[in-house]
Amino acid sequence: MIRLFFLLPIIMCLFWWKYLDAKGCSVKDGIKGFAYIIAFNTVLIGFFVVMLFVTH
């Protein structure tokens, strides 16, 4: 399952992009949201990697 973690930010960014498109906003208007998504996923994946090494 750990090998599929790279899909999480891609899927979340895709949903954000579709949301922006549905609201009539450009990607440039939602760049802050993309940054938050990438930051959140970096922290989340980092946490799981640390837990993997701690419990292994």
C-alpha cells in the first residue's frame, strides 16, 4: 500500500482542479489550494514513512 501513496496528491489536485473549473476559476486563482494540498500530503506521507521505520 505504501507504494500507492504518490497517487494521493495527484487525485486530490485533480479534484481541486475540477472544483475550480466548475466554479469558473482559473488554475492561477487556485494556486494556494494546490500548495496546501501538496504540503498536507507531504506531511501525511512523511508521517507514514516515519511510522513504517519506527514499527519495523
